[in-house]
Amino acid sequence: MRLYNVYFICKSALIELEKFNAERLNDNTYRFLNWRPAIQSIESLMKIDFISGNAKEAYNAVGPVEREETTPHVSNNMYSRFISPYRVIVNKLEAVVDLYESMKNGESKPGIDIKIPNCDNFQEYISLLKEICFVLYQCPYMVCKDEELRFRGTDVGSDWLTFALVISAGAAGAFRILNNLAALINKAIALKSNRDVFLMQEEQLRSMKAKNEVAEETIETFKRMKQFTYQKYIDELKQEIGDVKDGEEEDKVSKTLDKLIDLMDKGIEIYTSIETPKEIKVLFPFSDKQEVLPENFMKYLEDKASEGK
């Protein structure tokens, strides 16, 4: 998981957990106040490795009936089992937030995060960056009026490239670039099996041609079949997200699909940033790997954000 996403989840959880309070009653029992956001925050931490054990311990310390209540009334024993991991969680969250904010400032924005696989050498790393650069800045579908993807740097302590979606002042946030990128990635995935067959057949034809075992007419037929298949996917993109100007731009779209397949074969993964609207996130094929916040907690954060506007 991108380090910023860990920080975002930890800080969101810390804000709510610091509001939690346990009121001691006269019969030596306790009433949990601000409980619902607290338990939702604890749920959100269960998929973060360094704190998941503490989160599960705190979650399981409260009985299933009390856990669902808005203001649970718990025994002294249940309070003691909960409060110990709760304090550990708060301390860990404070450390993560303080460390990240001391290392790198600035908030994330809607955009994309690209996970770079481990590279054996620097040349391989540079080659990947060149392919990514072509996809993001040469493909006609990635050039949109009032929007651009702007490089924001690499994430702290990991192999992630971060790009923010910058929307011109006064323009509506249509997220066209992100929609188009999602369509290109999904089309590349659909094309991949066909392209793999073409690559295998091309290798066979080259071998046969070297031995004069294949007619030139067969080679030309193969080229037309390959071109027809690529054109089919390009035509689908034109129907789904808009036309391109000419044959040169069609050629760039074709190259973009090829490069996306190559990049994914090498382990590249492209995600939307954590602040990107959910309706855009679900368009990206890797989004199921990215889900780290329980849906009810994410909705809670969105409702809180709306209240602050």
C-alpha cells in the first residue's frame, strides 16, 4: 500500500479515536461515548499490517451486542480488555502521523498512483518511465481541455509515482482524463490475449520466412488480420470516449494499448489516489486490490467532509 494511503487512514482514524471517551459510572461499569466512529476507525485499521493485531484485539474485546450499540454500557472487565489495545493503537497512530508529516508535507489530490515493480537495473527503470510518459502524455485521449495530470513526485519510502489531476479554475471537475485512462487500461486488458497470439504467430512466421516456408501473401493476410483486430478496439474507444482527429492519432492510441499491455506484463499497477471519487475508482481494474477502508467508515468520512463545507 502506498505510504500516503497508510498515513491518510491512520490520521482519519486518530481524529475519531481521540474523541472516544469512557465514562465511569457509580456501579464500576463504563459508558462508551463517541463509540460508532471509534469502532469504525478500528475496523479501518485491520488491513494495515503494523497495527492490525492491535485493532483486532480492541475490536474483539467488546462483545458483539455492545459493539453494535451507539453508546454501549460495558462491564469493568470488558473496559479493561478494550482500553489497553486502544491506548497502544492511539500511540502508534500518533507516531505514524508525526513521522509522515515531518518527512513530507502537502495533501494528496484526485489523480493516479503508479506502482513500479522491482527493477534489476537503472536502465530498466528508465525504460518503464519512458513507456509511462508516452501513455500519459502522448496518447490523444490523455489530452483534455481544462484538465492535466501533473507529476507530484514519488511516495516516501516506496516505488510509487504520484500524479495529481489539475483542473483549470472555473472548469467543472469532469475527471475526463481519469475516465479515459480507465477505458484505455480496460481495453488493453481485453486486447492482451489477442496480442499474445499475434506475437507468437509473428515469431512463427519470421522463422518460416527465413526458411522460405511461407508465402508473402500469407504474411500480408496476417498483417491485415492484426490491423483489423487493433482497429476494432480503437473503434470501440472512439464510440465510448470520443473520436480522434486523424490516422496519426489512431496510431498513437494503438501504441498506447501496446505499451499498457507491456507495462502490466512487467508488473505496473495504476490506481486512483485515495481522494478520487468512488465512481471513478471503480472504473480501474486494480481498484479491488486498493480497498482498505470499510465502506461505512468511508461514508462517515464523506459525510463529515460535507458537514464542513
